[in-house]
Amino acid sequence: MKQHSFLAFALLLVLLASACQSPRRYIERGYYDEAITLALRRLSGKKNKKTHLVKDLERAFAKAQARDLMLARNLTNSGRPEEWERINRLYRQIAARQNRISPLLPLVSEDGYRAVFDMVDVSEMENESRRQAAEYLYQRAQALLEQGRRGDRQAARQAYEALRNIERLYFRHYKDADELVREARTLGISHIGFEVVNQSGKILPARFSERLLAFGANELDTEWKHFYLKPARDMALDYNVFFYIDHIDISPERVHERIYTDEADVEDGWEYVLDERGNVRKDSLGNDLKKPRIIRVRAEVVEVLQTKAARLSGLLEIRDASGQRLFTRPMSTEVLFENYASTFRGDRRALSKESRARIGNAPLPFPSDADMLLQAAERLKPLIRDELRSNRNIW
């Protein structure tokens, strides 16, 4: 209850704080677009528009426009090609802001005040900055691709992102960017082999490695990492992952038996109530008096507990293409078979509540060593998957 009261109080504070905000406060702090958003929200749908809100919107718009136009002009005059992306964002921001205001025009307050908004046609400047930004990214991608062709996968990925930004932000098709994207993608992928090596000295089930490596297509692979669970010997790999199985321990099949007796006093029919002379007692109407007959019953309970355990441990190791060890991590798992069976001989009425709950299970065949090891492989898979997906030694 206290927690609900606290949450309600916190929500009330948030609502009060937002209600106390005004476009003018945002303007004074230099948050012009936030002031525009708030003023538009409070003016929207209102037939009688407050004069102070109309003036705040007019003022915030003028200041935001002046700021963005001056910054775009200064960045253009700087002559730095890397600024074209930012310049284009500014012109798109100016156009978007004007589009938000246009539906309200002409904007007249309830007192007859008519707001003035100086709209600027930035279409030509936006188009020019878009062309320049695309060309800058294209040239940058080409330089990065050259590094990628010399084996720098990170540079190839940066080239890929630059080329995709051309497609996403500026032009869907630009020069030969589509072809270069495919090349950058190919050069940026890390190829990783993964093998299981049995060093335990014990024989593994025939399907163990297959089960351990049975990852789905999306379980290991990421955008820039491709795993090969059965790599060809002559395949050029950037990394090699090995899981060395160093210890396998399977316990004997154990059966523990326990026998105990439950007793209880239960009602079993009825008998006459006798007086001190051995005669049947009567009630006030002359009827024979009867009472429940209580007897003690017994039941012998036989409990059987079956147990068997398998433990498998190993070492996950990552090496680079030169064979240098980059990472190791011990991993282990345990599979436990446990079955509880319980039967009884005697009177069921004697069984305790706990005994009744356990009666009925039957002994089961013990799982084979191979089946338990295959279960261990299934349990190791998520540990290996999570490590390989997050490991920073593979990039």
C-alpha cells in the first residue's frame, strides 16, 4: 500500500512540474524547439488562442531559425567537408520546423495579435548540402575500403556504415555505392571456426559433438561474426574457438530403500453403548444407544530413491589466426537423474498425508551414460553461446 502511495505521489509531482513549465521558461534557457513544441500543444485545437502563447511561439520560432541559419552558414564557410552532414541536418531541421508552423497560419490571438513568422526557402541549400554530404561519405568510404582490402576489418565496417548512411539519409542509389556496400560487408565479417576436442580420455557418444554444436543460425552469428561449426581445413579463419573436454565423471546407479510403518486410529463401523452391567443403554425415548467403533490400522511403506549423476567439465578457448591464445574460461555442468518411488502393504487408511502424496510412483529405468552426456551437451550450449556472443576478444 505504501509503495502505491509513493508512486501516486511521484506521478503527481511529475504532472505538477510539467504543468509549471511554460514556453517562456524554455526560451529563457535556450531550448527553443522545446518551447515551440509546448506552445503548439497548448494552442492546438483552441478557438480562443492566448496572446502570450502566440507571442511565445513567435519568439521561439524566430530565435531557433536565426540560430540554425547562422550555424549552417558558418559551417558552410568553414570549408570542412566533414561538416556537410551536420549542415544538411540543420537545413532539414529548419524545413521541419516551418512545416509544423504552416498549418496554423495565419495565427491570430484572442486579442487580435497576429504573429509573424519569417519562412525561408531552404530547399536549394538542403539539396546542395545533401549532395555534398553524400559525396563526403562516399570518398570516406573509399578510403576506408582501401584499408579493409589490406585486412583492416574495422575500417571495412566503418566504410559499410558510411555507405549505408548515404542510402538511408541522402540518396537511395548513389554511384556504385551498392556494389561497394557488398564489398565492405564481405571484408568486415570475422570468420570464426568452432571445434570440440575430447581430452578426457573417455569415449564420448557418437552424437555428442553434433549436439553441442547444434546452434541455430541466429544463436551465434551476429552482424559481423560468422561461426563455422565444421570448418574446412583449408578455410581462412580469423579466429578459432575450441571447447576442450577435460573431465567426465558418471556415478554408479544407486538405489536407496527405506521401510517404515504408518499407524492411525480410524472409525470402523459402530457398536452399542453398554452400561456397567453389560446391558445396552437407552436414550430418553427408549432407543438403543450406539457409538463409532475406533480401531488402530497399520500400513508398511516401502520407499525407493534412484539416483545417478554425470558431470562434464572443459575449457573454452579462443585463438586468433596466428594461434595466439586470447581467452580461456572453464565451464562445467552436471546432470542428475533422481526418481522417487513409493508403495505400501496394509491398510491405506493408516497412511499419513505425506505418505499418500508419494504413493504411486514406480521405479524407472536408469538413463544410459550416453543419454546423460547428451543432456550435459544441451546444458553447456547456452553457456557457450552467451560467452561467444558477448566476448570482446572476437570482433
